[in-house]
Amino acid sequence: MAKILITGGTGLVGTKLTELLIANNHEVVILSRNPKNNNEFKWDVSEHYIDNKAFEGITYIVHLAGAGIADERWTENRKKIIIDSRVKTANLIYDKVKELNIKLKKFISASGSGYYGAITTNKIFKETDDAGNDFLGDVCVQWENAAHQFKKLNIPVTILRTSVVLSKKGGALEKMRTPIVAPLGSGKQYMPWIHIDDLCQMYLKAIDDDFTGVFNAVSPEHHTSTSFSKTLAKSINRPYVGLPVPSFMLKLVFGDMAKILLEGSRISAKKIEKNGYSFRFKTLKKALNNL
């Protein structure tokens, strides 16, 4: 049994991961701005504060905190919030771990499949490929650099570059369940995805096994916006319309953020499979039928 500290523990992934860890006999504590339960401890990034009690007996930290990428239009202020909520939080944890001389077995951090940039190309991206030259790429580089600094303390680091997370409640899938299902823009852009159960199992594996390094947390089956929409429509018994939602409309509604809807590439899951992870939901059809 391990004692694990989670940031972002009340979010979509954090809630599900907490349940899974407890079911596997691990103890979980959560950092919260407004602690309500016995396993929650206060932190305040603006005050550079974390309750020291949160670190008692901790052997692993899972860093999931971060403002939603697709929650609001990307104003300059929103872009700063997106970066700071990931980077400053990691920096604060690093400072406290160093100050208190916490002997962690591992620091495990989320990142995004947006690391490779919001582009549509025939290339299938692997973990060794360069970061994209855009906002999402920059976010992920800063996010991952904040995680990698724990190596200075001789703490192993695992990073999961996460794609669109499909879950029963909340997240992207809830927004996709529209009365009529249609592809977006050209419909040719790829949509990397992962079932929330597979993602949480990857975090569990990072804790239970010698699972260190950077990994793409994506399903091995690739889908374009068109093929994803067709599969979704059939799964939820909604009409599919082959006429895509025009790019200009999405840009009008979402501004610069429309890039994450209109562009996307294939991302390889081979590394994580070679390291012993066996997907529960390899196909989109199986994932959607489950959800």
C-alpha cells in the first residue's frame, strides 16, 4: 500500500483515479483550495502555501491540476491561467518537497497530446518527436519541464500525454451528445482519444510498476472527426449528418481555441503497449458501448 497525494483530485480524472487507488488498497490525500473532507488539505498557489500535513507519509505525487483547455475562449488572460495552473502548482509542490526533504518514490504528472501541436498531418507522432510550435505545444513543454525538475531531487518522473478523455459523466463526450451528430471542419483531422478507465489504469501502473518516462496516453485506434462522429452517432442512436460544421462558424464561436477542434494528428500508443500496458478499450466502438 502506498500513500498518494493528488492535485486536481476533485476533477474528472482525479475523482475516478481516487476511487481506483482506494479500491487497490492505496491511501489518497488531496490538495484543495477549500478542504471539506478528512483526506483534503489546503493549498493556495497565490500565497505559495501548502499545509505541511498533506505530505506526512507520502510516497507518490500525482499532478493533475490545471484549468480546462477547452472551458473558455483563449484570451491572453485565459492563456496565462492555463499555463500558471499547471506550472506554478508544480513549482510550488517542488519547493515544498525540497524544503521538507520528502523522499518520494515517484512524481507522476499529466500532460497533453497537444504537445505535438494542433496540426493535421500524415505523421504518426511518437514520444521522441519535437513539440509543436503553437500555444498547446508551449503549454505542454512548460508543464513537462515543471515535472522534470523533480529529477534534480533524484525522484523518478512519469508523464502521461493525455488525449481527449471519454467518460460517462462530464468531459468531452457529454458535449458531443448533440441531437444531430456531424463532423467538424474538413472532417479529416484526427481525434486522439482514451477511455477514462484506461487512463486511470495507466496512473495505477505508474505507481504499482516500474513505469517511468514519457508516454502517450492515447488509444491505439485512430479516428478522424468524420469516422468518430459516425461511430458516436450509431452508438447513441442519433442521426448522423455528413455535412460538416463549417470552420468559420467554429472560429466565430471559439476564436483561437477552435484550432483544437479543427486540427489533429495521429499519436502512437506503441511505447506504452511495449512497456506492458494492455488496453481495456482499444476500439472506439467498444469504448462508446461501455460508456
